[in-house]
Amino acid sequence: MQTPFENDFFDLFGIEKTYSLDRLQLRDRFRALQKKFHPDNFASASEHERRLSAQYAALINEAYSTLSDAMQRGRYMLTLQGISTDEELDTSMDPEFLIQQLELREDLDTATASTDSAMEMLASLATKVNNEFSKREESIAEILDNTAAQDSELEKARQLVRELQFLSRIRSEIEDAEEALF
């Protein structure tokens, strides 16, 4: 069994190491690797080859999951540069961002408590959160796609990735609230 090159997830898929990657290219490479190393293809192979196939299939799935998600991709790219996002240990956040999060939560509470216009309010809130998420993605891409990024810029990217986590959580809560209305 010939295995793919595995220095990092980008090399595994044979794509450029960039935050603003081509998602269609990633998906196509994922499908090709998934097809090549799927355990069903090795059903009659040796035990060792079946085990390797299962391990590669798991690695391919993990790599795709990481690279296809903006927050995880940012964390991963920072990790490749030796920077940890330390969510568990570092609880400091930009005060303005925290205030914005409180306001978004209040808006979510108001929308879910509304009987007349809950869906419209949730849609408006979702748009607002998606815009904030997109702004941060663009800023992260500017920093991480710059091969000469300075430590201070990488620290800014680290903070932005951490903010994506909060925005992703409220985005999910908005979706849950929308589903609850149906």
C-alpha cells in the first residue's frame, strides 16, 4: 500500500498551505483519498494492510474535518507555527468583543422570547453574526497567508481564531432557536 505524504494535513491533500484555501479542491482531494484508502478496498488484503487502511481513512477524515472548518483550520495553522490557542488556560479576551457577545446574547434572548417576529429577528441576528464571522476570517487569512507574519500579527490571528469560537457557538444557538420554531 502506497501511503500519502504526511508532513501536515495540507501535504496530505497536496494543496497549498493557506488559510484561504480552495474548498472545492480540498473536497475533491478528500474524496479521491477517501476512495483510494477506504477499508472496503482492502477487505481481502493482509491484516496489516487493512489496519493501515483504517488508520489512513481516519487520518484523512480528521484532516478534512480540520481544514474544512474555518476555526479549526486557523487553530491548526497556528499550531504548525508553534502557537497554541490555549482556550482552557487563557481566558482573557478583548473587552469590546466580550461586550459585543453579551449584546448578541441579549438579542438572541429577545428574539426567542418574541411571539410575533421571532423568525425575522433570528434571521437578522444570524446575518449580523455571519458578517462578524466573515470579517474575522478575512483578517485571519491576511495574517496566516502572509509567510512573513510577525509574532504580533500571529498573536492577533490567535485572538481572532478564539473569537471565531464564540461566534460559532452563538451561530449554532441561533440555528437551534430557528429549528425550535418549526
